[in-house]
Amino acid sequence: MVGRVTEHSNALDLEGNIFESKDPKKIAQSLKHSAEQSTRKKAAPYRSAMSMLTFYINRAGKNLEASQKDALEKAKARLRKLFGRG
């Protein structure tokens, strides 16, 4: 289900396999770019990007390696900074 949603999201056009990246900065920048460029999102760019990231972390949860989950959690913090939210 996670794969289907992230590949066929009606809100964001995501970079391929972005959630598999080990680089939190790259993940955050890609999500920010996707959220700002989307014309289909229903929420503000920050909220759309953070929602997609949180959804992926929650749904993939137990199947994520510790290092990958760490990178995704760090991407959340980076995303907040990119949007001036902390």
C-alpha cells in the first residue's frame, strides 16, 4: 500500500525512490520541491510534504532499517528548517 500511495499520490509528484535515500537533506529538499510545484495538493506545501513523509514512516515502520528510519526522522527536522518552522 505504501508503494502505491507514494507512486500514485494525487497530491504530490514525488521523485522516484526518494524515501530510500540515506541523505536527509536530499529527502527534505525533494519533498519541499514537490510540494511547492504541485497544483493538486489540498493543503499548504509544508503540510503536504510533512504529511507524505510522516505517512511513509508510519506505514513502512517495522520494515524500515534503523539507519533508514533515522534518515527519514532527520529529514523531518530538515523539512521544518527549509520551511522556516523551527
